[in-house]
Amino acid sequence: MGHMMDIDTQRMQHLIEREQQRFEARHPRSAALYERGKHVYLYGTPLHWMQLWAGSYPVYMSEAKGARLRDVDGNEFVDLCLGDTGSMFGHSHPAIADAIARQAQRGVTAMLPSEDGVWVGEELRRRFGLPYWQLATSASDANRFALRLARMITNRNKVLVFNGNYHGSVDETQVELDASGHMRSRTNVHANGMDHDRLVRLVEFNDVDALERELSHGDVACVITEPMMTNIGMVPVAPGYHDALRRLTRKYGALLLIDETHTISTGPGGCTRAWGLEPDIFVLGKAIAGGIPSAVYGVSEEVAQRVWQAKPPVWAGGEKRNNHSGFGGTLAGNQLTIAGLRATLEHVMTDENYAHMIDMATRIARSVEADIARFALPWHVTQIGARAEYMFMPQPPVNGTQAKTGRNGPLEAFIHLYLLNRGVLITPFHNMMLACPQLTPEDVDQHNLAFSECLTELAGA
Ligand SMILES: Cc1ncc(COP(=O)(O)O)c(C=O)c1O
């Protein structure tokens, strides 16, 4: 069979209309709530992204537990989206929910440290290898604070980012390469006063020469990257690229920030531990406190020493009064978050849970691959631990520009809607399936069957 996406456009349009009708018939209460939401929320929902789900309007949740989610119309879903990673360890995991509920009765925010907080710091050091840590309320914040630290100790202003990156709402990262390879502000994102030309260098992932060319100016404070790109589809890292990245950042005096917010799907120590990476700064957010707003960032011994020189701690003569730092936040490190962090790290991010999650994701990936082969589709699947994703191109892309060519909005929307109508949620921004510890083989089969049927209908077979 030929290029299915070309030959089936008309069929797909017809199927989309059928699926929209089916969606609307199954979600009347969600429709009514969305109508109300439009009167009070700027984009109809508390977070504007919530409108981006497949379907005429978002599904309004009533409750979620483990791998299952129920909506206000009584529909039940297998959740492979898991809040786009925020609930990677399952909705309301009993160990985390109990710890948070207990703490909620015992004080939430006091701007004081606690014994559990010390345990969390010790565990972060043990698990990820970086000795010194700080907390933030989101991965975006952690990245922003880490970049400030990097600039503070290097006395350089530029940040190097990769084309197609996503690290949250960090102004420096809101750039892209245009068709002629020049950096510009990201389409549809206001530059927010940031002079990207002055403050950012942008290169393609996996391109060692471009990386060296940009670093060799000697003005980059920090390179910020995921271990492999996960936010523009999946861009695997080329063999040797991490070695080059580490060698070149050291050679030209730039710090290396590894953001594992998504790639913590790999295993209990992320790619950093699995691949032996040596970041100067390490960032992790989203799922780390079971979905309670939280992020952590850790720094190497050398970075810590330089930070203490630039801004000494109180025990080394640092200022106690009027001591603005530009990182932190009143609610960072509150006791609810600490309880969520401890429970997640201690009871949920275990080897055993990861083994199961990876097993389930593999079961999904193999089945999707078999369907791709069955219909001879020019698609492929990439799996990174508990996370599997398919892209509409035959081989994994090597960089962000290539990855873009593997996106197909209408086709994605159709598949997502088809799955949603058959009780399976996958993330709106990706063709990503994430497996939590409570996901069962039956849940996986529900997805696999629906995906198979979706392709069968698309192909008109
Ligand atoms: C790699 C990475 N870093 C940071 C973020 C930002 O996380 P948050 O939206 O929780 O600030 C994301 C969000 O998708 C991400 O994928």
C-alpha cells in the first residue's frame, strides 16, 4: 500500500465527522461545563492548553485513580496521558495520597525546613549523584532559576538551546530556526522583551560542528537540554553526542544543564544515571511529587563552590537581611510538596515499579509497531523506558527540523479522538503513551485493540 496519509484524506475527513458526533453524544455534561467555562476563563479552561484535546471541547474529569480516569458524563478511560507526565506514577497513588492527606492536616506552608525535607535532599543526592539541591514549584521555574545561577557564576549572558526544545515557559528557550536556518522568536510566542539575538544561541540537536561553532565564541553561560528530545516528537541522541556535548561545554567554559522532566521515564535515576551523564545542573519536575506542583534542581560540587563564592551562604558570612536572590518562591519546599516528594521517591520510584511500567510500555510499542508493519506505514516508534511514541516518518529524526516533518495535525487529532471515543486518553501534544505502575495488561490491550481498529478504518480495510 502507498502513502496512506495522502490516499485517505477524504476518508479521514468523513471519519473525523463521525467521531466528533460520537464524542458529542457521549459528553453532554462536559459540553455544558465548557460553555460555562468560556464565560470565566480566558480560553475557556483554567489552563489554556486544556482546550487542545481532541474532541469539540475538553472532557471534564470527575476522578482518577491509578491508570483510570472517569469523566463527568460517567465515561471511563485508560489514561496513557497521565497529565503529560505529571501523573507518571499513577493518579493518587495510595502511598503519595496518604502522605499528602496526612500532611495537609499538619501544616502546609511555614517557610521552615523539616526532617522529611532533609530526607528528600539526601535521597536526591544518593539517587542522582549531584550533591546540592534546591526546590521550585515547577520545572519551568527550576530551569529559570538554574539559568540565573549559571549566569551568576560564569559572568556570561548567553544560553545555548536546541531547535525544537521545550523546557517550559522559559523566555530564553522560545526560539526556533526559520527555513533559512536563522534564529527567530518562536511562532505565536511573544518574545516578552527578551533580546534573543543577544542572549541565546540556537543549534540543531546532534550536530557536533554547530555546537562547537556556537560554543567557541566563549560567551555561553549554559547549555540547556533534555538527554534526548521528547517535546517535538522523539529525537534520539546520536551515538557519541553526549560525550561531545560534555567535552565541548567543558572546553569552552559553559555549564551543562540536563532537564530530565520527561526522560525520568527511563528509570529511577533518569538517563543521567542510566547513561552515566555528568551534568553541572540537573532539573526534574512534574511527576516528582506525584503531581503536586514541585520541581528540584541539583548542582555539582564545583558549581556549588562557585555559587557560594558569588553569593555566600549565611554560615560563611552571607547576608541575612534584604537578601534577594531571584530564585526560590514562597511556596517552594512547602510541606505538602515535601510529603509528596518523599512518598514518591521512597515508595513509588522503585526498580520494581519501573520494571512493570517499562514492560507495559514495551507491550504498547510492540503492538503499534506490528500495526505499522501490517499496513506498511512509513511510521516508526521510539521508546524511552515507560514512554513510547510514534511519529509519521519512517526513521527517527536526528533534529528538531526533521522532527517537524513527522507531525501531521489532522491525523494526530483523528487518532487521538478515535482512541478517546474508545476509552483511551493519550497526550494531545504528542502521540505519546506513558505507562504508570498501576497499568494492567488488559488496559494496554484496550489501547492496542482501539489503535489497530483505528488504522483498519483509516485504511478502509
Ligand atoms: C523537558 C521539560 N522541561 C520542563 C517542562 C516544564 O514543566 P512545567 O510546565 O511543569 O513547568 C516541561 C513540560 O513539558 C518539559 O517537558
